[in-house]
Amino acid sequence: MISKQFSLINFTQKKTEFAHFCDLLHGSNLNLNITENNILHVDCEECPDCDTKMVYNGSYKTSSLYYRSQSVCFKVGQQFCPKCQKTRIPKNKFIQIIANRTNHFLECQMVSLAEKGLSYPDISLHLKETFGVNISAEHISDLIETHIMSIDIAPAIIPEKGWFCYDEQHLKQNKKKIYRIVIYHPKTLEIIYEKDHKTFNQYVLENLLQKVFEEIKPVGFTFDMAPSYPKVFEKVFGKEIKMQWCLFHLNQLIFKDVKKYRRIGTKLMWNLEDIHQVYDFFNLFYERETSLEYIRELKKRLRFFKEFIKGKVKNEVAEVFQFEKKLIREFFSYQHQLKLMRKRNRDTLRLLSREEALSRVKDLFYKKSSLIKPLESRIVYIKKNFEKFVAALTSKDSEHTNNKLEGKFGVTFRKTEKIKFRSRTALVNCLKLKQLRSRGVLFIEPSSMLTLALISTVGCLCGVFV
């Protein structure tokens, strides 16, 4: 494809077509001349002081499109009066509309990408790679801050009684540890408290809870499995407060314990029996029978393979090891497909009743001698603290996990996402945008296809987009 750039020499050939284009998209016929340097001039005007016909004199330096980008520039032409020896900038309404609409489009891109979790350097790189626009990360930071400050966030509506989620995150700022505390209501989707603390201990937490819930009597809390939490919450709210340990966090610890136990150097040397035991634990509070049945079938295939190759290969151990690794990969692929299916169907794992969960905990406890070492101690711990894993079953407004804190409503970030941000300001601003999104605040105005066509077509006529 050959792209032809218009200039003052050949522009007259297409001036009629361009005028028609302006009339269709802008609603009026404009006499514009485009130079080889992408400067848009209107017809030479008369000097307002002496009525002398002015001449073209380059472009206004600060009129380049968005942040003086090197690649995408619609430059506003200026004119010179030979008699008054003055340079003037004629009013160019059409090109100002183009610049404003392009700027608005780019600003919406920046805000949207920030809300999706991209850091400012990543947004800057994305705009450069996709649109060829050079916008610094510092300028993006200022623009996001301006957008956030321009929106007034109404105070959170805190119910007089309710169930709340508590989360504590350990971050770093200027190589120093920062504690970010979040208290969240899972049903009204409101952030009750969100603040960074340079120092944090149980006394700080006690004072914080007393201040936040001074006029509110919470029914219960969901939090991670830190041993100090129950004592602090009982001290502030009394022994009648219900406390739920996060089931998702429990599953994470179980998975982490087994992987650590079976890791030799950099290699993870686990087997199907280990995964079977892990999913027996996952099956204590959520229905996981489908996954367990799949594991049993894989174990049958493994036994059949061992019998099949017996005496037929030189190194039976290596062959069995490779086949078992293949079966493990197959299982996790199956798990991924199950998760996607639940997501498509907007379904969740069935939460077991207290009686069902207690029965499964007792059955697994009696089999603890057959479990690997980390899981043997884990089932003892679960049985001892069983009530803290099923406390949320007694309240209809309760929450069994902190999953909504970690992802869905954007109150916090996963560890891998937090690493992307090079500054606390960018992280905090991104979380505020997510908070606004969760409240249904519209801070991005979509650009219509007509607007994009207007910008792109003028860019092509100027030789900018090729």
C-alpha cells in the first residue's frame, strides 16, 4: 500500500474532497492548507491593526497535540504581518476541535488502563507502542490524580449491625515496611476503613477497631489465620463476637505446606497421592467430590501403567516418574477447565453445612497417621479450631473468605500485581479508581466511532497516521 502525503504543491488536487470531508464530519467547509511539516494553515488573513495581507510563518510551538508528542502532531499555523512586524495566531476552530477530542480520547485510555491495574510506566509504554504517542509516566500520574480529586466520594454507608471483612497487607515504601489495613463490608460493597500505617501491632489494631466501630456493633468478622486476631477482636467486642477464619487462606496454607515439604532444591517432587491428600483437605468445607473422583481415576491409570511396563523397560522408576508428572499436569488442566466452566455459568463451589464439615473433619482426623507430616499437624489444628472455620454459617450476611477483598471489588491486590507498581502513589490511585468503579461512578466517557474516524482521517490527510 502506497501512502501519499499532501503538501501545498499537490494539496489543491484534493482540496475539494477534503472540503467535502470537513462538511460531512464537522458541518462546515473550511479552507485549510497542509504543509509538508504537518502544519495546518487557514487562508492568509488581514492584519487587524493595519489591514495588510499576512503571510505564513511556521507554527505555534506549544500548539502540538497532547504533551508535545513527537509522533502525533497537528500543529497550528501562525501568520506574520510584514508591515507591523508582528506574528499572529489566527483562530483555527476546526483543528482545536481535533486536538481536544484526541486529548480526551488519550486521557480516557490512561484512566481506564490505570483502573485495570497497569502501572504508569506500563501505560506510557502501551500508548507509545499502540498509538505512537510519547507521554511520560509523571504526566500520567498528574492526570490520574486530577481525575480522582475531581470526584467527590460519598462517605460509606455502614449498617448498624453487620458482618465485616478485615485484611492486613505488608507493603514497602522507600524500602521501609508499610502496613495497609482494610475493613470491608461484603454485602454493601463499601470500604469502611482503608489506611497505611508505618507501625502496626495489636495495640494499634485495638485502638483502630474501637474508633471505627465506636457507634456500630458488628455481628462478626472474617480475617486471615493470624493467631493474634481472635484475642484482639474478643478484647474489643467481647466474647460474643463471631470470628471466621478465611477458608481461601486455609487452602493456600495447605497447598504451600505440601509444596514446601516436597521441594528438593528447585524441583517439586510431589506425586498423585500428595495431591489426593491436599484435595481431601479442600473437600472439608467445600464440595470437591468431582475433583477427588478425577484423582482416583488418575491413580488407577498410574497403577495400570506400572503393571504394564513391569519387566519391559530398563529404568522403570524413571518411566513411572515421567508418566505421573504427565498425569499431574492433566489434573491441573482439568481443574482449570472446571474453574472456567463455573465462571461462565456464574456458579460457585457448594459450601458444606456445619454437620457435613464436622463429619469430614472427624473422618480425616482418624486417618491422620496416613497423612504426610505437614498435613497431619494441620488436621489436628483444624479440629481444635473447627468453630472458627464455620462461624459464618450462623449469619446470612456473613462471608467465608476474603476473596472479594483480594480481587472482585479491587479493594486489595494480589502480590504479583503489587510488584508491578514502582510507587505507592500509583498503587493507591489505582485502588481508588477500582473503588469508584465498584460504586458505579462513571469517570470515563467513551469515544464514538465518528469521533475516532474524524481524528484518524485528519491524521491520515496530515501524513501523521501512516
